[in-house]
Amino acid sequence: MSELCAVILAAGQGTRMRSKLPKVAHPVAGLPMIAHVVEACRAIQAKRSLVVVGYQAERVREALVGEAIEFVLQPEQRGTGHALLQTEQALSGFEGDLLVLPGDTPLLTSRTLEELLRAHRQAHADATVLTAEVREPHGYGRVVRDRTGELLRIVEEPEATPQEREIHEINTSVYCFAAIPLFEALRAIRPSAVKGELYLPDVVVHFRERGRRVQALRAADPDEVRGVNSRAELAEVHRLLWRKAAARLLAEGVTLLDPESAYTGPLVSIGPDSVLYPNVVLEGRTVVGEGTTIHSGCRVRDSKIGDATVILDGSIIQESEIGERCQIGPYAHLRPQATLKSNVKVGNFVEVKKSVIGEGSKVPHLTYIGDTSMGDRVNIGAGTITCNYDGFVKHRTVIEDDVFVGSNTSLVAPVSVGRGAIIAAGSTITEDVPADAVAFGRAQQINKAGRASALRAKQREKR
Ligand code: UD1
Ligand code: CA
């Protein structure tokens, strides 16, 4: 079996999006569009993966941080053929097959890519084009076959005759090529007379004229290969992926009270007996355990939520980890790197950032916990604030096991509160509190007997 490299074309601006952001960096269900394509490629285990970048290359690179990808620059966007030609040097000496993909087909699955590869290898083809029968072919390159069904060529819409525009079989922009003849062809083909761009699909005709084996494979599911060129198509793709995820979750034993308003991304997994109320958005690589309930208006991105946890309405959870049997919200905000162990309660209007909250600890109301490490069984009174920022740098707060913090306390970091200590309500804590101490950090109260009625009398005189 010949070796395989993958190339994703992602240098275009995506003019039809009317956006400052490059098209392939637009988020789809919480992940950049191109990250979905990379995800689909993962299972085919290509020897190398290259991404051609150009327009706002930096933004596209950022969208793929942490991925094992080589970036190749296309300094000027002169068409898909020109984009692929830019990889020639990086791939010099490579004699295997190239899987070529556009960066704007986020619904693509690895199963379809595997089928394409199998067909390509079985036929010993020089080019295999993945095509699709669609109801609305407008905007796509059309697939022209002869009477026997052989692939003749692909014609782009601007060049297509009225009859060709009637063709409903379209080019998906996913291909498999033998690398050596591909680069020969890309060097030889000429730019389109209409658009002045080098069209990658023109390789088909070039190959045919030289007796090379070309073939077209129809994708089983035409929805999977939808390209996103406009905001309308971006919305359409979301609708399709949410619907697909909803069907998958229902089959896996998850209750969706309203599948039509379950906005779950393709890389989200949820354990059986979990329940999603209407209008829950689950994005990125989120994992939800078994028997967990998420109420309406919650948004969770790139987070892990344990079993039997309840997330009440209106909560936002990002890049965080929540243990088993926790209760979160309503209206809680877990910002990146919030780690909640099991049996934790984080109540209404509580914000947690870059902090660990130990087992069985409770932060029930109106609190900010940032840059904090909190032990087990801690109780945080309403209105407590960790003052982690002095206007210059962030500092850490340490709260050990079994601490009780009275309501409306300010913990001015860096500060630590020892095991079992008690802090009186309304304290401003600027010094470390030793274990088992009771800390009062507030002005002493003075009661002046009988002064209230005297004060009222004085006020009456004034009026
Ligand atoms: C392309 C195909 C068309 C197919 C459709 C499927 C060509 C000429 N046409 O059209 O047959 O039906 O995809 O969705 O190939 N890109 C670059 N550099 C460039 C131009 C484009 O890297 O100079 C990248 C884009 O970032 C994008 C991909 O190539 O990810 C496809 O480009 P796009 O402009 O979307 O092509 P379509 O007009 O959709
Ligand atoms: Ca496209």
C-alpha cells in the first residue's frame, strides 16, 4: 500500500463570508471550521499533514495549535491548483498518494475519507474525485461524465454551459491523487480564462489526455460534503450537525426534551440517562458523564462534567472540569481552568476562574473565586471575593480543608487560610490566617444607646 499524506487547502479569504476572519477559522460548534476537517483526517493516519495558508495565515495557524501539522504558505491566492502546487517543495521525494481536502467542509467524516482511499487504491487510480448528488448545485463545480459514466472533467460554474449547469453531481473538493503525476499536471495546467485562477479540478482533464486513470466516487451522504462559502451556509451546516448529534445522543440513551433545540457539537459525548433541557449549547470537545442533567440556557465548551451532576439554568462553563454529584448554578460562570471535585456546590452568580474547589465544598451565592486552591468541605459565605489582582499582577489564595468563610469577606491575595479556620463575616483578610484560628478583619462595631430617637428629633428640627 502506498504512503499517504494529507493536504488541506486553507489559504483563501472566503470573500463571500464578508468577514475579517479567514473563513476556515470561523467557529463551527465551538471549534474552528478547519479543526473539524483535521479531526476527520485523524483516523486515516496520514504520514504527514500539511495545511496551505495565505490570507491571515497567523489566524489559521492559531486555529490549529497543538496539532501535528506542517504549514505551507501560498503568498497570493491564485486558485486551488496554485494552492496545492505550493506544497511541491515540502513534499519533494514523496511518491505516495495525497489526500487533498478543502478547509471549508466541516461535516466531512473519516468514514467517507476511508471509503475514498479504498476506492482509489482498489482502482490503482491516479486521481479519485469525491463527488455528491445535491439538490442545489449552484456555486459548485459540476461533474461531467460520458455516457458510460466515466469521469470526463469538472467544470466550474463561471465556465459551465447552461446544460452543464443542469448537472446535479458536484465536485466536493476532496480528492486522492498520486503525488508525482499530480505536481507534473499542476505545473502544466493553465489559469482559467474567466477568473484567472489555477483550478485544481483541471488536473482531471490533464490526466485523461495522458491516459491516466481518473475516477469519481459519489459520497453516500451529500450533506457531509457541504462547503461553507457564506453565512447562510454556515447556519445550514450548524443545523445539520446539531440534528445529527441529537439523533446520535437519543440513540445512545440521552434524554433530549427538545431535540430541535439541542445544540450539541459533533465531538461532544454524553453518558446515558443524562438529560438536556431545551436550549443547551454544548461545544468543542466536551464530555458529560451519566445521569447528569443540564437545564435550559447553559453553554458548555471544552469541558468535562462528571456523573449525576446538575447544572441549573443559565450557567456558562468553559475549559473546566466538574466532578460527580455537583450542583452548579443557576447563573454560574466557570471560566477556563476551574476544577471542581465531587459533591461541590457552586450556586447562583458565582464566578470561578483558574481554581480548584475541593470535595464537598460549597460556594453557594454571589462570589468570585479566582487563582485559588480550596480544600475539602470548605464553606464560602455569600458575597465573598478573592481579590486576586492588585492592578499589576495576579496572586493566589489558598484555603485549606474545613475552613468557614463568613459572608461578604474579601480575601486579599496572596493570602492563605489554614485548615479549620473561621473568618468572621465582613472581614477584609490581608494577613494569613493560621489553622484553627478565628479571624476578624473588620472595624469594631460601636452601639450608642438611645441615640436613634435623638438623631430623628434633630432631623425634624432642620426641616
Ligand atoms: C471549489 C472547487 C469546486 C467545488 C467546491 C466544493 C475549484 C476551482 N473549485 O470551489 O469545483 O465544487 O470547491 O466546495 O477548486 N483556497 C486556497 N487558495 C486559493 C483558493 C482557495 O487555499 O487560492 C482554499 C480555500 O481556502 C478553501 C478551498 O481552497 O478552503 C476551496 O476554495 P473555495 O474558494 O471555497 O472554492 P469553491 O469556489 O468553493
Ligand atoms: Ca468552497
